[in-house]
Amino acid sequence: MRKLFGTDGVRGHVNQYPITAEVALRLGRSAAYVLKKEGRRNLILIGKDTRLSGYMLESALTAGICSMGMNVVLVGPVPTPGIAFLTRSLRCDAGIVISASHNPYDDNGIKFFSHNGFKLPDEVEVKIEETLIQDLHDTVRPTGSDIGRARRIEEATGRYIEFIKSTIPKGMDFEGLRVVVDSANGSAYKVTPVALKELGAKVISINDQPDGININRDCGSLHLEHLSRSVIAHGAQIGIAHDGDADRTLICDEKGRVIDGDQLMGLCAVRMKREGRLKRNTLVATVMSNVGLERYLQREGIELVRTQVGDRYVSEKMLEGGYNLGGEQSGHIIFLDDNTTGDGPVVALKILSLMKASGKPISELVAPVELFPQVLVNVKVQHKLPLADFPEIQGAIDLANEKVGSGRILVRPSGTEPKVRVMIEGEREDLIRDLANDIATVIERAMA
């Protein structure tokens, strides 16, 4: 059992275990102890989002890594997918992202990429954790010239912008498109607006003034009402919203209506199939994806393969099956021919290129992907205990299953927050909302 690493690295509340400077220092030492190899560059790249605590954790990680004789490249605020790209591009042995994604500013996290831009394998994370817990690195103390060096690369953001522009067809431009971009005061605040402007779009950039504590606060992909109003107010054809580390993208159409990741994946899958680029005519998504997406894909001759929730499980299934498109309803979409992880700016450019090539509004492009009503209720809990330990919760789920008919019910602990998520899908929104709230009430009582 892993005690430190979750499904998306090490997460927690800043200055509380495990997100403390002391743990970050030891984590850097442990990672260097495990990853250092003779004959390698022994170079680890560190990037972050715009949280205030990023400075503290960046310094602690750097100190720990250098104390073990590995070298560090610092790139500052860069989206998580940019770290994956830069880790490969700069031939680093690993990459580290300091971010808690869509969580509030007083949370943070530390996650690792391998040299190939994918998440570190589970067995490597386990080895790093065991090394930290058992203090196996404490007897290793390089001295003199064997201590590692740290340097900062100022042009990292520019490199990433050029990369994402290269993922759309050559010669494509966005002249004539008016776009609102909500960067969530996060790590894409320079990336997506600049890339779109360089491609000719008229860009209205909002929530692009990070101050260390306003990341994700009433903005970005979790709070689309501001984006929706801005699209209508500026007469834009589309609105684009990222989360704090920009590994996901959600969209508002020209009428301010929200378009989620399922609709975007459906649109992209069908277009790639028609162009002969969708490997094995398959889309990989999670158990959270709407059954309406599945039915749409079936009509188009595309198979939907489902995984458990979490982008690492989507990418693992894609690699295992030889697929090149996958993602999550949340807008975390992986174009594996372009990048190794969900890439919000790349998704934005892909969608705009489809609009420009077709000459159609985004609302018309996604209209065939008809989704079932779906309700998601997040229940805060003190401790994430196995749901199987609570027969009263299973009883509530069984009762709801009898009432929902042909719909779906999914109850699961969050992999990144102290919450239990209740998702119900069905034909009647009023019914499924009541059923979801009933289950949530039982969970609150049972796990109080």
C-alpha cells in the first residue's frame, strides 16, 4: 500500500503533511537516489503552476535533488503538459510538476514524469516512497564537485508555445475568430492567449493575472459562468477554459452554453476516424463518460473502451491497446500522437482548427453528441474508507438502482481530494438529482 503517492502524485494541504518543505526536501533526495544512473545526464526538470507555495516546494525539491548529485533545470510556471513535453525535448531523466491542478491555492502537489513524458511507473513511485520512509538515502552525501547544479531556462514557455502550434495542420490560421480564454489565473496565463494571437485570432483574455492565491478561484474550467458571460458580452465564437495547471480544457459555444469533454472527444474521434487517423477506431474514456457519447460513437463505428477514473489509467490503456485518443469528461484529453498527457492548450487549438476548416460554429459541430442528463454530487468526508465497509451506503445505491431504470450509478472515492463522488445518469434530471442527494446524505451520516 502506498502511503504518500496517490493516483496523481503527492497531494495535500500546504504546510501540512505531506506537503511541507521538509517532506519535499526528502522527496527530492529520495527521487534522486532512485533515478540517478551512471552514464546518464542525471538531470531533473522542475516546473510549477502559479500557487504561492510553489516557490517553497521548488526550492526544497531542488535542494534535495542537488544534495544527491543530480542536476536541476527550473522552468517556472508552465502547464503540466508543457513539463511532459520539455522533459522529452530537453532529454531530462525525469520531470516534476508542482501543482494541485484544479484545487484551491492552499493545496499543492508534486508529481513526476519519466524521461519519456509519461507518469512514473507505479513500481518506481513505490521505490521512491520506500526510500523516503526508510531513510535509505541518508547515508549518501556527495561532496565537493559531486554536488548537483541548478539552472533556470527562461525560454521554456516559448518552446512550449511553438510546440503546441505545431500540432495543427501547416498553414492553418485563426484569422476571423474571436475567442475568450479563461486561464484560471494558472500556468497557461501566457501560453494559450499568446499562441492564439500568433495564429491570428482576436483574443479576449480573462483571469490571467495570477497573484499566488487566486488560482482557480471562481474561474477556469470549474467555474464556467464567467466565461459564458464573457463570450456573450464580446460576441465571441467560442470560449476556452483551463484549470490551474492547464491539463484540461472545457468550452463554451457562441451562445455561452457549456460543452464538456465527452462532446469534445466525440467530435475529435469522429473527425480522426474520417481522416483515417484514429487508431483501431477506438476512443478510451473513463467510467464517468456519458452513455450518450457511447451511443454516438457506436453509430459512427467507433468503439469506446472505459477505464477507472484518472488520466494515468486512460494513458496506460492507450499504450496497452495501441490507441491514440482518450480522455475524461472533465476536459482532460490526450492526443497521444502529439503529447503524452492531457494538454489543454493543444485541445483548444485542435477544436479551433476543426471550426476553421469546417466553417461551422462549434455548437453545430457537437450537436450530434447528445448526452443524457447526468448529476455529480461531491461529498466531503473526514477519511476515505472503503465503501464496502458501509452496508447502509450499498443499500442506498441498490435502492437508487431500482428507481433509475436504464441509467447508471457510480459511487467512488476521489483520488485527489477527501471526497466521495456520486454520479447518476438517466433520462429524468429531477429524479437522478434526488437519488444522488439521497445517496450523498447516507454517505455523510455513515462516514461522519
